[in-house]
Amino acid sequence: MQVFLITGYKPHELGIFSEKHEGIRVIKHCIRSQILQLVEEGVQWFIISGQLGVEIWAAEEILTLKEEGYEMKLAVLPPFYEQEERWSETMKETYQRILSEADFTDFISKRPYQSPLQLKQKNDFLVDKSDGILLLYDTEQPGTPKYYLQAANIKNKRGHYPIRFITRYDIESAAEELREQDPNYWTQG
């Protein structure tokens, strides 16, 4: 396993409507732990399409880990030109920074958005080009990640394609871990 795709929910699918939402810190902590585990298992490249939510948060964690000296590479493969056109200025800046700091970037479709087919092509392409997928997804709470999961399940039926989930239980565990890291946590009576 050399290349892992990371994806999951978009912010609004998680009830997150602000870049300052506390849940982002918890999700990023959880993603970081999973990335470090995958690196220990030999993963060298992480791929995202650059969509808002889990993918952007994962990219931020990967870039931070690289700054800390961890060996890994990031590829950002957006589905089409101008994906970020309707995003907030803050998120546009974050996206552009990620693109500029990534080890590899290219557009899957060499044109602006034209149809939902480009999104399906993105899912199929990224699953095809990866050796496994890390997915923040709960089968009881459907959302856009289900399309990646469908492509991953098809590839898994043809051969070994690990599908790893970050579940709500992982998120709850990460939240508890962060609470315990707070120096005031142990002094509360």
C-alpha cells in the first residue's frame, strides 16, 4: 500500500457552518492519528480532490506533519477547474495554499464544471489510482461520501482494496482524548 485516498463529509453534512467550529479540531485530531498509522504501515502518498471538509482538513494535517518532519507526500487532484469558485475567501485562500504546497497537483477534467458526470469520474479515477481509502463516513448518516464508497466497494470486489472508516466512535474517542489533554481536565472536581 503506497497510496491512500482520504475523503469524507463536507462541512454542512456534519452541521459545521464556520471555520471556527470546535468539531473541526476534533476531526483533524482523529485524521492525524489515522494518517500517522497509515504512514507506519508504509503509505507514502495521500490523495484528495480538494473538496471542502474532510479532504481540506486532511490536507492541512498532512502539510503540518510534513513540517514536523514526517515523510509523506500529498497529491491534490480536483475534478475540474475553478472548484473553489463559490467558496468563502478564507477557504479559497486555504485551498490555494494547499495546492501550492502539495507535492503534485493536476485537474482530472481539464475544464470547468459542466455536469455531475465529472464528479463520478473523479470518484472512479481517484479510487482507481489509490491502493486504499480512508473515509470519514457513517452508513447510518448517508451523504456525498457514499459515492466514493460505492467506487471503493467495486474495486474491492475485484481485488484487495482496503476501506478504512473513521466512525463517530473514533470522533468521540478523539474528543475525549483532547479533553484529557486540557490541563484543567484533571483538576475539575
